[in-house]
Amino acid sequence: MAKITFLGAGSTVFAKSILGDCMLTESLRDSEFALYDIDPQRLKESEMMLQNLNKNTGGYGKVVAYDDRRAALKGSDYVVNAIQVGGYKPATVIDFEIPKRYGLRQTIADTLGIGGIFRALRTFPVLEEFARDMEELCPDAWFLNYSNPMAMLTGYMLRYTGVKTVGLCHSVQTCASELLSGLGISLDGVAYHIAGINHMAWLLEITKDGEDLYPLVKELAAKREPNHHDLVRYEIMKQFGYYVTESSEHNAEYLPYFIKSRNPELIDRFKIPLDEYPRRCERQIAGWEQMRDDLVNNAQIGHELSHEYGSRIMNAMETNTPYKIGGNVLNTGLITNLPTEAIVEVPCLVDSSGIQPCFVGDLPPQLAALNMTNVNVHLLTIEAFVTKKKEHIYHAALLDPHTSSELTIDEIRSLCDDLIEAHGEWLPRFV
């Protein structure tokens, strides 16, 4: 019987996906499902939902909500991390509204950019606490990180703690299907190879019945009417030769080409949804009351297996049944033209021995170069937290592709100072 601990269990919908999958998996269904969240109301709601779900899937497991994080972690075999430090209000609002004063607009702001940098800086101290507890209370546990910014958080855990960590994201799983469905190409007989960094990994190869699909993909993409919402990814593929894993609204703010105050027409041309993440948060908050009834107060609640990797990773480890994932791991010579300190997203094989990343070799040089514009920010943000040097926060922001394309050096430094002040006690003291 495994102990599966969910940190951030107040994320009720996501907890249902991950732990519901476990309840439907024979090797995991009799586990203890340990729940922890700093919001007692949301924790209680998730507990009620998962108690009902456990009962309706056979009642094999044991669902326990903890108000003590150390107790939740003690003896864990797997720890799922899905926290959002500071929540939507005030943290995400700060990430968007203060940059707006400088004329800097964002779409999602959870992975890169000024929003991603500060989301990481306020999350690192919490991860540090998690890591110290895990090193003491469950030193052999695997830490499955779902929180963004993925590369920065996973990089900190793998480089500066003793915790076995893998970062998990949806974009690799959905990349090929999103591309082909938009072009009307069947997925039957399709195989693909993806590698790069989180949210900017590359569809390096895609074949159908052994034949290269890229010529057809590019032909159809060029002919497609520009009334869809994948235009940024199509433009990246047109200019650099390969399709990128994460959505257009994300990649619009990872590069310097699309959100430009002096070229406002680009927003309409590429259908870029500025302030998209706040809108999503507002919709989710507005819809939560109805959703609560459907999830929390539904004694008949059921579950269908999701596409999330979590339960499949645990099952592979528990049963020694090999399973392939796209994982975020330290670049131990896996992608040979990216730094060894970088977190890369590559195919990984999972079994009872753990997670074994696969060698990729060199990326096409233009793709490695694009990745490096993001990796620079990842590494300097981690360096800022580890050294507590404010200068490295400035360095990360100055090297961010979107921020540096819009603001001057003085503006960027001033923006960072404003964000540091607004974050208050969420951040450690930087000197």
C-alpha cells in the first residue's frame, strides 16, 4: 500500500484528476491518499469529494486530510505538488497590473516573463520547506511537480535539494493532436518525437505510416484561413521550421516578436489574448459555486481515467511495467547543445528503478538558440533565489525576451523594484 500525498489539494478539480486516476488503477487503489492545503475550506471540500469518489470506485483506499504538512508527508512514497503561492488575488493580479503601469502586457505570465520570474521567486521558499521536510520524513519519495514555472521550480529541486523530482506538463501529450486536428489530418498511424524545454519543446519528427508528415503539415498550415487561435505557433513553424509544444497564447510572450506596444496591429493579426490568465481565473471563480455542487456535494460522483501522467508513473514504479513520458529533468548530457544546468523536456522511461531520461543529442541550432533565450531566464532566476542577490533578479528580467523588447534598462530595474516591494513577505530578503 503506497502513500500518495497531494500538496495543494484545495485544487479540487486537479486533485480529482490525479487521485481519481489512482483510485482506478489496481496497483494504487488501496493507497492512502493524504491531502494537504493551507486553505482549510478548500481542503475540506476536496476531502469530501475524494471520500465519495473513493467509495464509488470500490472503497479500497483511505482518504485523509491533514492540517499538518509534516504529518501529511511522513512516510510518503509519492508527493504531488500543485500549489500556487499567493493565489489569483493578490499574487497573479500583482504580476499583471504592476507591469501594465510600464506598458508591459502579458497573456499567461506563469512560465517566463516578468510574471514567471516573480511567480518562481515567491514559490521557491515554499519548495525549500517542502524539500527539507521530505529529506527528513520521506527521503525515498518521488516529487511529481505540476506547478509553474515548471523549469525554474524543477531546476531548483533537482540542483539544490536531495529530493527525487520530475516536472510534468500537458503540452507534450497534446502537441501532435492539436496540430493535426487543426489541419484535418487523422492521428491513425502517427508517430512523433518531441524534445526541448518546458512550454518550448519541439515536434522534431512526425510521421504517418512511416512517412514524414511535415511537408503536408506546412502546406496545409500555409493554406489555412487565419481565423483560428494557433497563429503564433504556425508563424514560429514557418520561420524556424518546427512546431512548438505549448499554445500560441503562451509562446506569444516567450519571444520578442508578437506583443509589441509600437506594433499594436500584431495583437489582432495573431489573435493574441492579452490578460488571458486573469480572465480564466475570473471565469473559474464565477463558475465554482455550480462546480462545487457537481463535485463536492455529489454523492454519486464518478471518474474516467484522464490523460495525466501521475498515476501512470506511479503504476510503472509499483509494478515494474515500463511506461514512456515526456518529463522535465536535469540536462545530464541529454540535449547536447543546451547547458547541463538547464531543465529539459525529453522522453523518459519509467519503471521500478525510477525515471530514466533518453538521450536526444543536438537540437537544430535555431531551436536550441530559441530555447536558450528562455533558459537564460530560468537559470538566473534560480541563481537570484539561491544567492539572495537582487542583481540577478534584474539580470533575469533584462534577459527576458519579451520584457527586454519593450522596456529600457532603467524601466526594467524599476519594475523589478516595484514587484519586490509589492510581494513583501512572500520573498526572502534580497541584497
